[in-house]
Amino acid sequence: MKKKKILLIFPVVVLIVATYSFILIKNFASTSYGKLDTLFGVMSKIEEQFNPISLKGKSIYEMRGALHKSTTIWKSKPIPFSNIKNMDIKTASNQVPVRVYTPDINENKLPIIIYSHGGSWISGSIDDYDNVCRKISRNSKAIVVSVNYRLAPEDPFPAGLNDVYNVLQWVYTYAKSINGDSSRICVVGDSAGANLSAVVSQMARDKGGAHIISQVLIYPSTNIYQLNTKSWSYFGMDYNLTRENSEKFISLYTPSLEQRKSGYASPLLSKNFKDLPDTLIITAEFDPLRDEGEAYGNKLKQAGVDVISTRYKGVTHGFISMDKITNKADEALIEISTYLKAKFNRKQI
């Protein structure tokens, strides 16, 4: 008799627990500013990287450790990729380590992508973004040159920027040495790396350097002089990137306010937006950098540049490295690769 009662009660208990869990998870995803993807909502309540601790007073090594964790904890194992080569590119002042990804295609003169990783100018490496570069190379059928540029505070602005620009110039000059096509070069970067990519495009125009046919800016930082947009006020206290921590990183990268006003540090503050490459801008709905990224796209459009801007709903800053918890990571990388293939093919014709 008791057994029968237990058997009758058990499904009811399971149903109650399941219903309560569903309501709880749904509440986790709801915010004052919209709805996070379900797993992002749950993680925002139970994982500290979505509510980052203050890094004020922390050593540079502690900062880098925290940033490394937030970048890598939700990424999957690397996809198989057979042709990867590490090399150093010699410039007038230093040697820049790069990693070259060549897709398994029996063609000469492949298009080339210069990739600049994120990490707030003080952290990150080609290792952290290895899988992202593998996927972009495979999907876009292009060579990816991932740049291990110098980091602040050891090497503040404009050291890392110059590294990326010098790699671009080397690739443009010696494209044949890596089986690349110097007439089909684009720059891609995320976060701080998107800042560098946007600036490198401006530098190439200003200096008469390499011809860049397109740029892809993934949640770019475009104004480090003022963090005063609505998205900073909405999301600058948590969601994987905080105003307090960002101000610290910016101060290490650009010690003076005058540097931050420069268009080569804050591309949104540039005085000239004309004659820049066709552009794809990717933003995240719950990202403090969202509005300044979209504002940069609007500036380019007003100057006659062909711009596509895509805002990914329900996700936070850094989501392209979070393919374990959101399929939007791969969706964005597929959009990027499809866009690049179209640009490369159009140029080839």
C-alpha cells in the first residue's frame, strides 16, 4: 500500500520540481533590458565571469588570469585542422609572432585574413583564439594570419597597434610566400582586436599602405575616451565586462587622456571615415560596447562605406568564444565567413 502511494506521489513531485525549475530558469533569463539566452541567464546567476569581480588593485598577472578564464571557459575543443604554422615576422623594430592557418584547398593565391584577438589590450593570445581562427579559415576558405601583438602595460599604445599594422604590410608585400593573394586581404578582430583592426584600416588608408578589401569588427571598442553610451549605463556593471575594469585596462593601454582622444586609439573619434573598406560589424545585445560599435557603423555609412551591422540577441560580450553554451557563437562565425567569401569572390571576378 505504501509502495503504491509513493509511486502515485512520485510523478507529482517530479512535475512540481520540473515546473519550479522551469520558472526559475525563465526568471534567470529575464532582465530589465530584455531576455538573455537561457543558458546565459543561468550562468549569469551562478558563474562569476558573468558578474566579474573588481580587478582594482590586482596585479597584471591576476588581471590576465581573470580575462583568460572568461575567454576560454566556455569554448569547445579545437576542430581538426591540418595546416597550422607558427612563425615570426621581422619588422623594423621587433619580431612579431604569428600563427598561419591554411585551409586544405588545392589552390594558389588564397585570400588572406589578418586576425587580431581580444583581451582589453592587456591580455589574450593566439592560443586563446585558436579555434575561432580554425573555424574562420575553414569556413571562409582563406588563410588566417593570427597576430600575437605586444600587450600593455609592458608595451602600451601604440606598440600592439604597430605590430598588427606591420604584419599587414608584411603580408601585403610577401603574400606569395604563404600562398596568399595580396589583392584579397581583409582584417578581422574582436573587442580590443576589433579596435586594432578598425584603426589599421584607417592607417593603411592614411599611409597609402596595403589595400584592404573588407573589415569585420566583432563587438569593437571604438571610443576609449568616453564610456558614456546607453549600453555602458545598462550593462557596465556585469555581463562579462564592467566599466570599472575597462577603465583600468584603458589606463594601462593609453596612460594619457590625449592618447585616448586620438582616432588611432578611439576610431569613432576619427576626423575622416571616407575610403575605408566594406565593413561587417557584429554586436551583442547585452554588451556595454554595443552602442559604440553600432555608432561606428553609422559613421562609416554616412561617409559612403558599405556597412552591414548585425546585433545578436540574448548574448553578452565575448560570445563568439562561448560555443559550449550558445549556438550563436557558430552562427556569428558562419555569418562572418559567408560575408568574407562573398567579398573575396567578388574581388576575384
